[in-house]
Amino acid sequence: MLNFFRRRPSNPKDDVLSGITVALALVPEAVAFAFVAGVSPIIGLYSAFFIGLFSAIFGGRPGMISGATGAMAVVVVTLVAEYGLEYLFPTVVLCGLIQVLVGLGRLGKLIRMVPHSVMLGFVNGLAIVIMLAQFGSFKTLGPDGLLHFMTGWPLVIMLGLVGLTMGIIWLLPKLTGVVPASLAAIMTVTLVAVGLNTWAPVMATAGPSNVVLTVKDMLVSQSQAAAVRSATKGHTGPITPAAVTAAVATVDVESVGIAADLPRPFFLDYALPPLTWATLMTILPFAIVLAGVGLIESLMTLTLIDEITETRGRGNRECIGQGVANITCGLFGGMGGCAMIGQSLINVNSGGRGRTSGITAAVCLLIFVLFLAPWIEMIPMAALVGVMFMVVIGTFEWSTLKMWGRMPMTDMLVMLLVAGYTVIMHDLATAVLLGVVVSALAFAWQHATHIFSDIKSNEHGSKIYQLHGPLFFASVRSFSDMFDAATDPDDVVIDFYYTRVYDQSGLEAINSVAERYEKAGKRLHLTHLSQECRQLLARAGDLVEVNLSEDPQYHVATDRIA
């Protein structure tokens, strides 16, 4: 990683200011993930508040930010579509209970077993995913009811403001550290955007929309696009402009926003699902998947923040903290969540190191919803995109480009596999599990196929091969290549004392070697084989020396055993 993330001690002022910065970035993320999950944007904002607050208080990684995430939303959307919101909230509560049990079972430490190659692939894939996700902020609603990339002056101005944001974040730390660079950049670019949007009718023919896309504009475009999709669901053939216009007209632009009242327990506003065994069996699979996805992403984020800050979080406590957060989130009508990697990196870069930063971010988010919604909706998306682009630059492990060709081939393939799966499938949890499994299989294969021999001679002039390592289908080639019947002396001993024969392939390899020495007219002794191996060998005959006091006892997997 670049020195974008500077090591610094925890400081109350930095924690508060970085928390405010994170809260501003949380708003569009929470809203976007709510649309993905098929729920109201307010549910996404409430989720971000509860998950962020309780994980900051009870979690095991100070400075890490949690909230509503895309990975959880992808799981939730199927549940909401098939069973409705009344099933969502109990599922989130059950997810939290499972996470608490995982923490109490002290299983969070398993994250330490993730190989470094998997971590590199995860980080690089994540950086690419964050970058690609930002391009959605360059889209506006088109005449066909779909979101299209903006063109003309709005696009030029958007790119210019993104560049201005990135420039401020890069330059300001070199001048002063009084205010977090990301917060200063957002405030500065917001002022510029307000001015441009005020003078837009004079400066450019942008129509009724703002020339600089704001959070409000993003909410309106997302709501209108969702209305079009809902109105045309199941429709075949091209969508007529009249249908698009009618669907868009159903959205009350003035009412679209992040303003809302205090959250209430979900059972006051939604009907409870039947408290039956069938209901439990319905929500349990979703709860298990949610719990697993949430914990993997949270623990991977914890490991990443540990590496950046050169400190160590507590994985088991983080599991419990995430569980408590999801239980509370579900009770108050939230969609669940976990650690947010992008926002955590923003927090760390802005100086947030303590729990105060996460608590501040959550509280500020609720204040935005309750009191400051009109002001927050004026923030340009360009500022938030610029902040995330700088996070991408700082997150990507550029050193992997220099290590290319110097790393072991297995590590490179695992890194590419994890990064590629993350980018293509947008499933961080599965990518990590896949990388761990492949790394474990590669290690097991390399270790298992490692068979070698110590060669020595005895007082009778016999050549002794003392084998080390398992003999099975993967190591038979190496085993066979050890012996040269043509050049070996007339009397050869193969000692299996430190070797175990595992399968039929190993037996056939021993037979093959015995045949080679028989054809060469030389005597081969096979010592310290198990009784079972001696019975199964067709060509050993009287070549096998029996030493009952030292012969090992084990079974061989073979189709020749009745």
C-alpha cells in the first residue's frame, strides 16, 4: 500500500472529525445498498446507524466502520422478494444471535489462518470493486427509464470536481493536519458545486436538473429508475416513452430524500410472521448465510486495518459486537450489516483510530437524517467519488506488480483467483473461502508429494535407500525416479521405516521397481513394510525381509482387498 494511510495515535479531535467525514460518505452508500436489497432508503440509513453504533461500542477493532453493505444486501434481496419485509427483521435478529455464538465459541481467531496470498488478492480485488462501483455515480436517468452515463458539460464538470477533490486530499496533508483532508475536500467541493448549480442556467444548458449531480439527484434518479423497473416488470418488448413518463410521474420528487423520524421497533410498523417451526426453517438458511458473510467481511477488514495501523484487534470480540449490532438492527427494522471496508479506510486515512470515530459517524448519520437532510442532500457526488478514488489508490497493493514473477507460482495463482472472483462476482466472503481452500489444497499437495531418500551403504556393500514421505498416487513418479537398476550394486535395500504406503498406486510403484531390479539380475530387499503391504505385493516374493518387532501396522486403500 502507498503511504496514504499514515500511522498516528488515537486523538479525540481526529476521531470526531474523521467520524463526520465517514458519516457523509455513509449516506449514499446506505441508500444505494437499500435499493439493492429492495427496501426503503430509510431502512438502509437506520441499518447503518445501528450497525455502526453498536459495533463501534462492543466490537473488537477500534477505528473500524460498520454499516449496511452490498454483500448483505445481495442475500437480503431474495428474502424480501419471496417472503416480504416481515420476514427480514427476524432473520437479521437470528443472524446476530449466530454471530454472538461464534464469538463466544472463540472461532474468530480462525481468520488468522488466511494466507498472505489470499489477503493480497482480497485487497486488490476489493480496490478494483470500489473503483468500479464509483462509475455508477456518473449515471443519470435517461428517456428510456434506464440509468445512463452523463455527457457534455455535466460530465466535464463532474470529472473536474472529482480531480479537485483528489488534489485537495493529496496536497492538504503536506500543508497542515488541522482538518482531515477528506473532510476539507468534501466541504470545499460542496461550496463549488452549490455555486455551479446556482449559476447552471447561465453557464450551461443542463435542463431542469443540476449541472453537478448531488446526493438528492442520486436519490431521485434511483427512485425513478426503481419505479420504472417496478412498472415494467414482466413486460416484454420495448418500453414506450409514455410508460416511462407515467412511471416517473409516480415518484414525488419533493418527498424523496434522507429525512425521517426516530427509528421504532419493527413490530410497531410491520406485521409479525407466524411464530412457527416453518417460519424458523424459512429464515434459518438466510440467517446462516448472512452471519457467515458478515463475519468473513468484518474479520477480513479487521485484519486489513490491523496491518495498516500496526495494531491488533480482537476477532472474537468483533464477532460478538457484530452480533449485538445485528440483533439491535433487526429489532428496529434494519436490513443488517457488517464492516464497511471503504468507509473504514476513509476513517483510518482521516486519523480515526479510536471507538469515538465510529460512534461519531453513527450519531452524525442519525443527526443528518433527523435534522440536516436538506443540507446533506446538497453534497455533490463528485466529492464522494473523489474520496473513494483516493481510497482505491491507497488500498491497492502496488508492490504486487513488482513481485510479479518473483512470487511462487501457487501464490500468484491464488492471488489472481481471489482478486478475479471478487471483481467478477462481487462476493468477498466466497472469494476468501475459495482462496483459503485452494491454498490449503496446494499446500497439502506439495507436502504430500515430497518424498525423498537418504542413501547409504552397509558393511556388506549393499546400497540402502531409506525413504521419507508418503507413497501414494501423487508421489509415485518421484519414487520411481529415485532408483537406477542399471548402475546400482547387486544388492539393494529399500527401507520403508519412515514411509507409509497409502494406496494401490503406491503398491504398483513398488512392484514396478521390483520388476526393474529382477530384470537387471539384482537382488532387492524391501524392509519395514506392513504385513498388509507384503501380502498385496505380487512381485516382492522372497525379496521382503520380515522384522516383526519393527514392522509398522497400517491399512492400504486398494481394490485388491476383499
